[in-house]
Amino acid sequence: MSNNNRSSHHWYGFWNRRLTRREMLKASSVGFGSLALASLCAEEKQTSAARFAGLSSGDVASGNPSGPRASQFPPRAKRVIFLFMHGGPSQVDIFDYKPLLQRDHGKPLPFSKPRIVSSETGNLLRSPWAFKQHGQSGAWVSDLFPHLAGCVDDLCFIHSMHGSNSRHGGALLELHTGSDTFVRPSMGSWINYGLGTENRNLPGFITICPTLTHGGLNNWSSAFLPAAYQGTPVGNAGTPSEKATLPFIANTETPRDIQRMELDFLHAMNSEQLIRTGPDLALEGRIDSFELAFRMQMAAPELQDISGESPETLKLYGLDDPKTKNFGRQCLMARRFAERGVRFVQVTHSYKWDQHGQLKRDHTNNAAEVDKPIAGLLKDLKARGLLEDTLVLWGGEFGRTPVAQGTDGRDHNPHGFTMWLAGGGVRSGTKYGATDDYGYYASENKVHIHDLHATILHLLGLDHEKLTYRYSGRDFRLTDVYGHVVKDILA
């Protein structure tokens, strides 16, 4: 018998006997891959109601885990940009003006300091910067932020933030994940899990130049949520922003049709493995990441190329100034990611705001790097009509003490500090809450990190008590068993 006849005879017998499931998968690998591709390309919007009762990995595998999903109620915001000031900026030197702190410089604090402190501190230390009121809202801003001072009527200040941890590592984890003691899914991962991405060709959660310290990747990890909701880092804190790009998105050696065939074959083998072993979050995450990486080859190069931006826009973000160029590019990329449907974008100014000493010198330098880019981002979002459905959040992991550390420094202070929000359904030109007369403790309308998370989810159309995931025998959520929506700041 010739080789051809022998081959024909083999396949005739193969198809004319009862096939095992494994044999059928092997023989139909390309066909199954094509079916998978067709499913991935379908733009069906899935409601997320069933997901809030707790998703199993099998539920995730049954559809496109990153696809867009409906909110529980009409959202005020569609996406979030988080401007994270790593280290802890001093509220009493930027936004929380305290006349008594200026008057009583050098005197002892007239009430007790916290029982647990980061390190030893002395007497009251006045701010070396002058404060002025700005805008129709009359918000107080120090001379550190002259550009942002022109945007105060678009901001909603929360002057009564407080957290549970005075150490950087625990405080970063609490701000990003809701827990300062355990590894939990990050805020961006929960939002991506609840709503999915608006653009299937890009990740739903991107963090630009993130810190690698104080919790590192746990601050953008999906933890026990499916891997599809993990944050995608673009560079890191040690990478200049002009070199911070999505890696490995260009394949000049293999044509796209061949890549597609390779992925189809790989998908078939992975599908067989899932049939054999049952749900496997790690493997399902790899399947999704392979497909996303393939699609990103078309979307990411153009997205990362800012040569089409006008000179006026580049100047608005400070890209014409060496001082502001690095952070300015991060803010510009945040806008470009947000307008293309990335659900959660984080920009990190790391790790510069931890002034235990040299407060005047270093806070001056830090503010000069970020002030113009942040104001430029707000103005650009507003001009493009994006600010009304983009929630912008600014802040650090905690604030600083009104009492001195040494002669020119401030210690960590999680007991009372300022964060602000803009756009996305918050009341603009307002302030909420207050600290005591010296700025040490949140004293009026206190807002815990859990409350901030609950409010952010609410603005996105998600009930923080119903956005849950069952893991290890219990339902978890971003706010754990805490959190209240701060309704007074809603527009």
C-alpha cells in the first residue's frame, strides 16, 4: 500500500470509529481555536448580577472574563484615574490650612498624641508656605500648588480621611486593597471584575510606573480574583516614563496569521487540560492573557505613540519642561488610556513624599514635578468632555503630623489627612469633613479608607456590599465588612 493510501486508510478508520473526547479535541484543534476566537470577538454585554453573588472559576471560563458588563444601577463614572503620591504628602502644608498651627509654632501639642506613633516627634511646626483662597469655592491651597489652585472649583476635597496603619507597607495595602494585613485583590481589580473593560484590545486595569516597594505588586494584584483582572504594569518606579511602555507587543518575526494558528493550537491544548483537570484559575488567566496580548499588537503601538499630540497639549502637561516632563507624560498616557476604554488607570509619583526631614526642600521639589501635569490632566479631560464620566482621585497612603520630627520634618499621620476627587459624579468646588485645629485627627464627618472605596464603587454603579467573590469558604469584598457611601459628596 502506498504511503498516501496508508494515510487515507488511517484517517478513514479514525473518523469511522467512536472517538474519545481527547482524540476529538486533538483532531479538531484548529476548529476549536476558531470557535474560541469567534467567541472572543463577540461583543455581547453580560449583566453582572449573577457575579455579585460570588463567581467560581468555571463561571469565568464560560465567557469572556474581561468583556464589558452592566453596572447594578446607573453609574455616574465609567472609569477611574488614580494619582497616587507615594510617601504621604503633608495635608497641613498643601490643602488643610490651620491658622492656629501658624500661631502656635514651637509650642507643645495641646492634646495627646496617638498612643502608637511611627517615631518620636516634638512640638508644633508651622507650614513654611503661605496659603490663599482660590476660585468661587474659596478653597485654601498653599503656594506649593499654584497650577492646581486654578482648578479648585472642579475639585471635591475630603479633609477628614483616616486609615488604620502608620507604616508605609500596611497603609499602601489598605489604600489599594482595603486590608493592611492580608493579601487581597486591589481596588482596580475589583472594579475590573465588576465592570470589565470597555476596550477588548487593552487591559482593563493599567498602572503606570508603579512602586516596587511597600507591598509592590500586591498593590495591583488580583489576588484570589481571576488573573484576567490583574493590573498590567507599564514600567516601574525606576523607569523614566518615556521608556515605560507595554512590552512585547511587536512580533516582527512571525506573521499574524501564523500567530493566530499557534494560539488556536495552544488554546485547544489548554482547553483539553481544563476538561481533564476542571477549573484552573491560573491556566484560564494564561489563556485570556495570550488572546489579549495578540489583540494588543494592533492597539498598543498607536496608543503609546504621542507624536500626534499637539504642541499645545504637550505643553499643557509640562512635557516641554525637564522638571515636569516625566510625570507629565504619565498623566498624558493616563488620559490616552482612559479615553480608549481602560477602566482603571493608576499614575504613581514614587517614592518621594516621605519627608521626615528636609520638608521645605523636598516638598517644594515634589510639588513642582506634579502640579502642572495634574492641572493639565484635569483641564484636558474637561475640554474633551471626559471629566464628567471619569473619576479622578488624588492622595497618598496617609498624611503628615503637625508636630515636628527634628527641625524640618513631619512624621507619618494616618489619623487625619486630605484627599480630593474630581469629575465622575462628585460635587465640584466643595470640601467635606475637617481635622482638628492643628490638623492631627479627623474630627468632623470622618471618612475611612473603606468609606472612600464604597463611594468610588457607588459612583461606578456598584454596590460595595454586593460586589463579592467567594473564596476559601466565604464571600469577600473590597470593603470587607465595613464602609459607607459618603453621599454628601455626590453631585
